[in-house]
Amino acid sequence: MKERSNFSSRIGFVLAAAGSAVGLGNIWRFPYLAAKYGGGIFLLVYIILAVTFGFTLMIAEIALGRRTGLSAIGAFRSLNKKFSFLGWLTSIVPMIIFPYYCVIGGWVVKYFASYVAGDGGAAAGNDFFSSFIAQPMQPIFWLCVFIAATAIIVLLGVQKGIEKASKILMPVLVVLSVVVAVYTITMPGAWEGVLYYITPDFSKFSPMTVLAALGQLFYSMSLAMGIMITYGSYMKKESNLEKSVKQIEIFDTGIALVAGLMIVPAVFVFSGGDQSQLQQGPSLMFVTLPKVFESMGTGGLVIGAAFFLLVLFAALTSAISLMETVVSILQDKLHWSRKITCLVVAIGAILIGVPSSLGFGIWENVQILGMSILDFFDFLSNSVLMPIVAFFTCIFVGWVIKTKVISDEVKLSSKFHGEKMFVVMIKYIAPVLIIAILVSSILNATG
Ligand code: PHE
């Protein structure tokens, strides 16, 4: 059998996994949630959950991958045949997410290109976004550009493609986010926005704060979609696993915090302190922020270009991890060559992505459970499948194969400092929290 590819260095692994974790969620959802759920108190809850709940699930997934040297299907199956279903279920998630994630990635490329071409002013126009996504061909063109970029990197392989790209893209992303954040917090009037973002507002604290933080955390760390299992399977046995997980978390949470510093004060100044202007998702990124950049004058166009470049890098490294996960699942299962697999996955993603894209234009009337096609895929993966996968993963590790399998894997490379917490968390606390997320997100969507 061919030897499995691996990351050449621990830092390469950390940057690639952090590249997966840092994505659109950090930028267009985290700042909004923080502002909505009481600023500093949300930040505090989020950080506590990251070092307990997030830490536990991420250790489990990476260790499962490294221990078995396989992607999700094989990883679960090789440890317990009865849990083959969990491997399949996990594998469906990136297959659903990848195509529509690339649709949004294509929008980001389009915006970046507009800013570079000096059209940032036009992007701030009222109907720019809605008329762009409603067109049939243009968004599909940008979707193809984004998928092609992703596919080229994945095709180059784990070391020469993913690791190399992450080593360049992630440091640049950090620098750009700090530059944009410094620019926005030094604008006149921005300080009030900063205070709004970091000051705890206890009156907004409720169990919903915890649930919102949990749901976000889970998505933000790219858990429950087989990604960390796959990346773990490329990790060397001598690399320190626990330390790596901590560094990935610091990276992901750090960028989310900085994203809040760039977005909350900027919107605050722009809207004259009216926080209801701070939305989430595409409307924040593609409608409000271009207006905010425009209001900054000439400097805003440069900051806008820098901003969309950093978003592009964040989306690209996440898309790479999604595609690699799908590719490795197919390769493990079907033993195709990497070239053929990448080609099949890229073409498949375009074909499945097209309906999501058309759902904002000529297929606007196609609704599933009252949602657009893209929103439906998003709902199905994030709100339904991911919590189910995470729940069974906890049961699998905590009660079926038992936590010792994971602990032993972690201890191959270092002491396992968080072991006690890990065991309690994965057996008892995490499953309960996950059920709570599942129930609340389904109620939210249908209610
Ligand atoms: N973790 C990414 C984020 O925060 C989201 C993501 C989703 C990444 C799916 C990869 C795959 O945006």
C-alpha cells in the first residue's frame, strides 16, 4: 500500500487546520453574535467553551484520524464496524457544504476584483449585490474561478499544495486583519464601538448566549465534518497533538476577536451608534461593509481591497480543507489517482453549486422548507447533520471505543494535560450540550 501523505512540520499542520477553522464564520457571524449577546460576556463564554468543549471535540477528531491514518469512513469503521454509518454520515457533510461554500467564495472573488479594479464605489451601490447574485452567468463564472483555485492547491497535494499555501496565506491573513482592525479602531468615534464590543452587558446574558456561542464555536472550529479527522490522518506521530489543538484554537478565536474589532466599531461609526445596523451573513459582508468602506473616503477603498483579500484567503483555506476531505474520502474508498479524484470533485462541485447560485436569480421560486436552495443546504449541514455527527462522535469515543484509545494517541507525543477534563466532557457534558444545540437550531429555523 502507498504510504499516506503527511504534513512535513507540526507548524504546517497547525496552519492548515487553522486555515480550515478561520473562515467566513469568523468574519460575518462572530462579531454579530458578540454584539447581540452582550459584548464582553459573550466573548468570555465563548473563550471558556473553546478551551473546554471545542478542545475536547477537536482532540477527539484529530486523534481519531492520526490513530487510524484514515479519513472519516475508514476511521470509524476500522475501530468498530457497527459505526460505519457514522463515517458515512460524517462524510456527507463536507460534500454538501463544499459546493455552496464555493458559491459564496465566488462572490468574495468578485468583490475583491471590483475593489482592485477601482470599482469599490460601485460595490457600495444599493442594488449592486442583489443584482449581481441574481444574474445567471456571472456568479457561476466566479464560482468556477474559486473552485479552480481551490482545486489547483488540493491537486498539488498535502505538502506542496495545502501546507505550502497555508504557510503563505495564513500569516498574510493575520497581518491584513490587524491592519484593517487598527485602521477602523482609530477612526474618530470608533472607540465607543470598541467599548460596546468588549464591555460585558449582563442584561443580555441568558442560556441563549451559551447556545449561540456553542453553535458558533462548533462551526468555527470545523468540527463534525470529517475535516479534522482527515487532517489528523496526515499528522506525524511524533508531533505534539495537544499543543497543536491549543494553537489552532488560539488562532481561530484570535482572528474572530480581531474580526469583531474591525467590524463592530466601523459599523458603529457608520451608523452613528445604531447597533441594529450590525447584521450577519451576506448582508453584512456584501452590502453594509462596502457602504462603510465608501464612507471612509479614498482610504476606504484600499481598506476594502485589503478586507476582501483577507476574506478571500479565509474562505480559500476553508474550501481547501473541505475539498481535501472529500478527495481523501473518495481516494480511500475508490483508490482513484489524485488527479482524477480532484477533477471529479471539482466538476461535481460546480454542478451541485450551480443550483445554489441560480437560487438567487432565475430559480428564486424554488424553495425547500421555505428556504432558498443555498440556505437549505446550509441548514441541513450546520443545523441538522453536524450536531448529529458530533453527538455520535462523543458517544463513540466516550462509550464505545472508550477514551483510552484517544488518550493513548495523544500521549504518543506528549503528556495529556487536559485528560481529565477531556474524559468528563466527552462522556457527559458535550453530548448534552450538543442535543441542546440541535433542538434550539431546529426550533430557530422552523419557528
Ligand atoms: N470553520 C469555518 C468558518 O468559521 C467554516 C467552515 C465550514 C470551514 C465548512 C470549512 C468547512 O467559517
